[in-house]
Amino acid sequence: MHAAPAMSLNVRDFKWTFLITRNPGAVFWAFVLCHGIVWTLVPTLSQPNAHRDVIELLNWARHPQWGYWKIPPLQAWVMELFVRMAGGGLWGVYLASQIAVGACFWAVWRFAQEFLEQEYALLSVFLLEGILFYNYNSPKFNPDMLQLPLWALTVLFFWLSLKSGRGHYWLLCGVMVGLGLLSRYNMAFLLVALCAFVLVNGRARHHLATPGPYISIAVAGLIVSPHVIWVFNNDFTTVRWGLFRAKSHGRLIDHLYNPLTFVFNHALTLVPVMIMVGLLMFGSTSTRQEVPKASFPRAFLFTAAFGPFVAYLLTSAIAGFQLRTGWGTPLWSFLGVFVLYHLRPALTDKALQRFGYAFLSFAAIWVVVFVGHFALGPTLTGKVKPEHFPGKSIAAYVTAQWAKHYGTLLPVVGGDQWLSENVGFYSPDRPDVYADLDQKKNPWVNDEAFRQRGGVLIWEAERDGSALPELWRKRFPGALVQPMVSFGWQTSATVPEVKIGWAFLAPAS
């Protein structure tokens, strides 16, 4: 470790040097707390309706299973737990997301201290505020967000395992890997990078002769094995969905175009980080002492920062797969550690002042853009987002009409996926959702159960007309079509109303 450089304080300026170097630990926890509060409140106050992914997962989670047709189960379980703790409020989802981001920040902070002094470790976390995955995208608590802490904790415990050889670190590493695979399969790209490091690096390779790695494998396998059995019993539906999403156009150029597109998109996301690093380095000398090129820490740090990214690119180049930008959400957690480890800029008053103002500016920009996107976007563009959808109004109306006619709780809502999922979540009756009337997507209900229990069929009248779609009429001939209803979007902008067609399916009893 290197001693922190001596620094002078300018009492006339805001003391960024004092703030960052006097007690980095306290500043870190204050940052995590403020970040979590802000990004829990911002979507709670500015998004009137939940995002598509959030509503879909929350409806799935009411039926605990070891997998759902698109993804493994952990994300849905976590969301349902936090929404229940929040009394049914969506702010529970936003809080869960910020706890995940905060856990990622802690893992980076703890990992960075293995390579850097505390003030540099703090800056490596601050650099992440420039990446939209840790703020602007975080309210959309999908599996990509849950990967943030699980990837970061896996890297941390893997490093501590290699460094110390202690069994409890190997065990914790296995737990994180297992949970990561239960969240999303792209954990495999991190595992490829870490395994490659072990095979290539002699110091790491000697651990293969110890019980540690096999403890990790056993623990991870134990955690993920129920899901693997579920996948086999459900026709590999999650794997099929992932391959469908990554499917290329079958052109030779895809093997070059798709990885380069991924590189370009992620280069754009890292621009704010490069700006902050540039401001920190501008006019500054480096305090870095020469590090041996073959050093073990340097090699591992490169693997943590870039290994999974390289694995993504090689996979895309070989198979021609499309790589969606969001799949790279957890890729850059250790980029700041890598950059500061090699550059080690002198932490002068002016450098830290420039960095601090840039950091605060980006933090504020993400909030302003997020709020403006939902508050002013429809007025400026004439286009609305799913977060403006009148889900609550539609659910309240349908639920009240069902209670008026049948005097019971609404048991099932089926039909158009987005409409039925909104009713399923926002209705106080929390009916089972039969999205797209597809049993593969909703194994907890089928046509026969729907006819026996009764419920509501719902569809987009603007698209499909006010009459019950013909295919549905054949499946549910007893459906009682109701008059079409219109609902205004949750925005002050002048946009066409949502028109829904709907029908009662009376209970068989």
C-alpha cells in the first residue's frame, strides 16, 4: 500500500479534499444511504404505473416455483417479498433495487481496499454514479439489477478465497454463484472469466489441489439444482427464451456487427466515467509506483474488470448472437478500481474539486432526466410510456363490476398480457393472471380452471375491436361481452385514451 499524498486545504473553497480523505468510510456509507433514499423516492413520486417487467414478475411471484417461462425464479421471489413488506406498495420494489445497488457498492468498496488506499477506493465507487445502470435504470428492478450485487460479491469472495484459501470464503463464493444463476444465466460469463483466470494463472491454479473450489461448486450446484430439474421438466423454456432473445439474422456480418454494436453501446454508457477520470487526472501527476507486470493482483483485477466483457464478445463473435445492452448491466462495477489502480492521480484540492462537482452534476442529471422523462416526456413528444398506463383505474373498474354482478372476489383475469397483468397486480382481489390465455406462460391456470372459477376476459378494443376475439369465443362460448370502456392515461398530455373490451366469464357454480 502507498501512503496518501500530503494535501493542503483551501478554507475558502468547499473542502472536497477533507471530505474524501479524512474519513472515507463515513462518506461511503453516507453516499450509499443518500443514493438509496433518492432513488427510492424518485420513481415512487414520478412513476404513476409500474414498468412492464415489474408487473409481470410480481404476478408470477404469487405462485412460487423454481422457474418461470422466461427466467429463473429469484428475481420474482425478492420482489414479492419486498412488496409484501411495503404493504403492497411499489416503493418496496424500488427499495429492493436500491438495496441491491447498495450491496454492489459495498462489494466494490471492500474489494477496492484490497488494492487501493481508502480514498481511492471511495472514488472508485463514486465513479459508478456516472453509469446509468446504477441510478437511472435501477428502478426497473429486473434480473439485470439483481445481478449487480451477485456479480460483485462473487468477485469479492473469489478474490478473498484465492488470497487466503479459507473455506468460508469459498463457501460464500458458491452461495453467490448459485444465487446468481437463480437470477439470470449470464452469471455464466463471469464464471467463464474466473475459471479462465484459475487455469492460466499459476498461483491461482494451485487452489485446484485444495478442497476450496469444490466446496464452491458443490454449494452452487446445491442451490441451483431444483431450478435445473424444473428446466428439464419444462422443456427448457428459459433456455429457449434466452436463445430467442439472442437470435441473430443468420448473416455472416452478424459475427462482427453484433459484438461491435455491444462495444459501441457500452462505450457510450462509460462516457461520464471517462469524463470524471479525465477531470481527476487533468494537470495532475501520478502517485503510482511501478507494479510488476506479472503480479497476481494486477492480473486478477484485469480479469474482474474486463474478463466477462471479453467472454461476451467472443461468444457473440463465434455464434453471431445479438447482445442486448442491458445484459451488460453488471460488467463495469470494477472499472473504477482498475483505472485508479493503474493511474493513481494525485488527490490535490483542485483535482478533487473538479471531480466532486462532476460527480454531483452527473448524480443530479440522472435524477432530472428521469423525472423529466416521465413528467414532461408525453407533453413534448406526444408519446406515453407504460409507466403512464391507467392500470389502477382499469383494475378498480373491472374489480368493482365483478363484485357488483357476482358478489365475490375476482378469481381470474385473462386475455391481453399487459391489460391482464395490470388488473392482476392493481386489483385489491389480486386475481390469478392468465396472460395471453397461454398455459405455458401461466401454469397455475388453464381454460378448464378459468371456466370453473370464472373471471374477466380483457383485450385492447382499439386494436381488436369491441367484440370478443373469435378465437377466444370458441374457447369460452359462455363469455358475456360488456360495453367498451375508455380510460385516460396518467399524464396531463393530450393523448388518445385507452379503450378496452372486456367480458364476464361466469363461475361454473
